[in-house]
Amino acid sequence: MNNQNQARYRRPKAYKNERFLDSADARPLRILSEYLEPLSHFRREKIRDTIVFFGSARLHEDGPMGKYYSEARELARLLTEWSNQLENTSRRFVVCTGGGPGIMEAANRGAQDANGKTVGLNIGLPFEQLPNPFITPELSFEFHYFFMRKFWFAYLAKALVVFPGGFGTLDELMELLTLAQTEKLAKKIIIVLYGTSYWREILNFEALVRHGMISEEDLDLFQFADDPQTALRILQDGLRKYYLEPGVPLPEREMETPAIAKSRI
């Protein structure tokens, strides 16, 4: 076979073979990429940990429940201003969202209002969900796999604020509550349910206790808040106690990169 024919039949290197990379056989590589690529960005940007905001993509500033948009924006601004004042070479308690519209946009927007970095973990959907314009560009990610997106929500989070939402918000909340309940996070996560009347109507936690489906102690996994100042106080108190006080063990207090975060997930 001459050189011309050899070139014609020469196969591309596997890592450059797009047909292979899109195949079922390469699925483990695609999953690994959704771990390694965000990790490299978080290391480069010195993102040590996050405060995750969950909530509906359908809540808008001028809608019937628009107050939640405004209050999510304000809370994210207050948290970012507080975080920016902490004495540390790494970025602590960075606001992180699912990257889309609604409450996600509000939280990213509030962090940007305070001139802070802010993370968006977007997901590719059949009805396209574009990243909102308030995410820090180098911290804007789009995932194919829901479970890898959830991994990054849980892995870096030290606190969670859950605004009113639907199926997606409930799914994310219950997953984090389950991880906290079963101690799979191997860390304390502060969880705030924002909007007491909404959450008490949607979820009857007391009924779960009454029927023996959860323990009464499980109700201590979260707290309620109805204004940005109350939520801020709950978050600051918890973060100071578990992550900023001098007596906190170094593996929890001084995490150099996400790669050595103390976590079982």
C-alpha cells in the first residue's frame, strides 16, 4: 500500500475521534470530563466552597411572586459582600446556582451586584435553558448528565438556600436533605427554606414525623426564613460555627482545592 492509501485509511487518535467520543462506549469519558473540566476551573479561580441557591426558573421580577426574585438577589448580594470581607486567599462561600432564569438569575445577579464571582451549573434540556448573563464567564458550565451537575452542587456546598420552586427544586432539595440525613456529605451543610408559608403548604414535614417516615431530629436539618436579613443571619451563624471559628478542624476549615474536600459523595 502506497503512502497516499496509508494516509487515507489511517484512523484518528481515539481522543480526537468525535464519532467515538459521542458513542455509548465512550460514555465513561464524557462523565469523567464533566468532573475534571469544572474541577480545573474551580482550582484556577480558587473557589473553595459555595452557597447554593435553588428555586424556580419561572419566578420573574415582575411576576406574581416577584418578591422572591428581588429577595434572592438581595440575599446573594449581602452574602457576597460579607464573603468578600473574609481574610482568605481563596474565594469562600461563592454564590452558585443552576445557571438559568428566575431565582437562579436573581442570585447570580445579586452576587454580581457585589462585584463577586458567581457560579452557574447549567443543564442541557430539550427546551433550551440558556445561561443567564450574570454568571462569571469562567465559572459558567453546561452539563449533559444531571447526576454530575448534582455532584458539583453537593461537593462544594457549605450552605443551601431553597426558594419556592417546582419538580426540579423539590428534587434538588430532597437529594441534599437525604445526603445530610444519611451523613453522606461528611460535613455540615446549612439549609434554609426561604418562604415559610410556601414550604409549609407544599411539604408537610410534621406529617412525615407523625407517620414515622423521618425522625423528629431530622427537622433540625433545616431552618425557615422570610426575609434576606434573617436568612443572612442563619447562614452567617452556621458558617462561622462550622467553618470559620478557630476550633474547626483544619481538614474542614482549610481546604486548598475541591480535590481534597472532605466528602463521601
